[in-house]
Amino acid sequence: LIPEYKSVEAGLFFYTQKHIDKFNFSGGARIDKKGIEFNGLQKNYGDIAGSLGMTFEATNDLIFKFNIARGYRAPNLSELGSNGAHEGTNRYEYGNTNLASEKSLQFDAGMEWSNEHISFTGNAFYNNVTNYIFYQKLLGNSGADSIIVNEDGEEFFAFAYKQQNANLMGAEFNLDIHPHPLDGLHIENTVSIVNG
């Protein structure tokens, strides 16, 4: 399914945090380099990922949060160099040596409120991913599924790795009711919504 390969990866990161009055600031960055060699090809990737975040403690019961983050992911060997049957998924996979690194920019905000009997959290996010890597079923000349038959007569649907920009947005809410003096009783509900 995947060819023999050599891979070298290195990364360097830092993280810092600062508390000022009711604000807590945090941030970090990471730089990565990756080299992968297979089938006579040498691919090199590298980029910077990082995030900046802030929390504001409005009261003892209420906290607001905001974060911005930039992410990066180099394609892996399966995505780059596959050429064979993936027995566990009934797919014949074709890698794509032209894949670029995925990059994302995410914004998220949230709030937490709690008292002796009730806790509530709400978070929302928006994530823009450029060069999102995915596999797609291939179609034959007739428009039907492309099927590969191996020497044992087994049939596999043909898939190839592709890239496209993607946007994800969503929210999550959690309500926890824990009335005192009934410390062992918790009524909790969580709702998540994601649109991509």
C-alpha cells in the first residue's frame, strides 16, 4: 500500500503565560520541518503554528475566553505515496505527490458561568482550512464507480487523495444542574453543532 521511505521531522516550540488583574494571557508558537523520501522523490515541508489566548474573569462566577490559532499539517506518507489495496476499508488508494501542507486559521470564543447549583458553558468557533486533504472516490469513463480487481479476483473501489479549501464552524453548549444538598445528583445536557 505504501512504499519504503525515510522520514526526518524536527520541531521547536515555546509557550508563555501572563496574569494581569482579571486577565490571563497565554501564547505559544511552534516551527516544524519534515523531510520524506520515497520512490526517488524528496519532499520537504515546514511552517509555523501558534496560538494566542485570553481569559477574562468578570466575576467569581463568570469567565470569558477568546483564542486565535494558526495550525499546520504536512501530508503523511499514505496521502503522498499510496498505491495499493487497503484491505480494511475495501479501497484501492492512489496517493498524490503534489499535495501541499494543510494550514488553518481558527477563532474561538466562549464563556463559563457557575454558581452553587448550576454550571453553564458555551463555546463557538470558526476554522478556515486551506489545502484540506481528503480522499475521493474515483469514477470510471461511464460515470460509475471505478473498481480495481486484484489477481485474486477481489474488487476494490478506487480512491485518490485530493485537496480543497474547507470552512468549519460550530458551537457547543453544556448545562449541568447539581442541586445542593443532593451532592450525588447531576442533570447534565450537552449540545454540539458543527457545519462544514
